[in-house]
Amino acid sequence: MCLGMVLGKFGDASSKVRAESSAALSFIADAGCIGPSHVAGLLCKPLTKQKNAPKPIAARLALLCELVDRYGVRENTGLSAAGAMGFVKSVNGFAHTSNDVRRGTKELCCSVYKNIGKDVEQYLGSLRPKQLEEYREAFYGGDEEELGEAGEDLENEAPPSSSEGKGGSRGRGRGKKASKESEVGGEGGGEEGQYEDVPDTFTYE
């Protein structure tokens, strides 16, 4: 009951009150008699009042992110990857109208990724291709190998025939050269044709 009252302050208009409430729940999560899983389970409960209000949602996301960073994820508890990502889905975190909520959602996803790796992508099915690309960039950074395995390696986006095109370009270059040689060497072509058709003015003593 008391924890619920503290959690209710996440919707307060004062940023100081929200910060103090978050600090109190963070302290309680450290207490051995309660623990992070219980606090996380409370945070992940669906909102009944202020269901789409950005302030309480962003505050919950921030504290969840803090707990995941500090304790990791624990299967079959309130502090699990499924629980955290389930809360994101319940508040429409990926497409929320509030930038604070969307940013908090991405930060939480990054924290979950640090714990379970690429398995986090099973929770990203509702993302648009551009969003998914941004999330993968946030997860894998500049690691081209990771990005390639995730299907976002830019080199893999090049058309397969690009190397053939280069080859074809070189082939066209050779064709132009051969054409010029043919003009100089006459119909015979090749080295012998070139020397057979050289004008007399180019004879050597």
C-alpha cells in the first residue's frame, strides 16, 4: 500500500517530487527484505489512471532502466526482460506521442540488450523499418559484424551484381581500347596487323 502511494507520486507535476519518489523506490529495491524484483513488478503493473500521461510513464521507464542496469534481468521475476518489455508494449512506448517516453523506451531496450543480447529483438516486432534500424544502431554501435548479422550492414545492401558491373566497366574500357587499336592497325587487328599497315612515312632506317 505504501509503495503504491510512493509510485503514485510519479505523476506529480513537480519534477522534484517525482525524483524523490524514484529515489525512495530505488532505495527500497536495495533492501534485502523487499528487493528489486518486487519493485520492478510494481513498476510494470498497467496504469489505470493517467494511462497515457507521459510523466508517470517516463518516470517508470527511467527507474526500470536503472534497476536493469544495476541488477540485470532475472527470469520469472518482476525484473525480467519479458516484464520490462511487456510494460513498454502496454504503454505504447515505441510510438508514444511524448519524446521523453520514446527516449526512455529506447534506453530501457538498450539496458535489456546488454543483458540478453540479440534476443531483445523478439520484442521489437512492432517497430517500423527505420525505427528498427535506429534501435540496432543503438545496440550495436559501429560494430559492422554485429550489424551485418542483424541484417543492417550497409555493405550487404549493395546490389550483388555491383562487382560484375565493375568488371563490365573494365570490359567496356578494353573494348574502347581495342577499337582504337583496330582503327590504327586496320582490319587485321592485333600486333601483326598494326605493323603491317603502318604508313611508309613511319619506316625506320
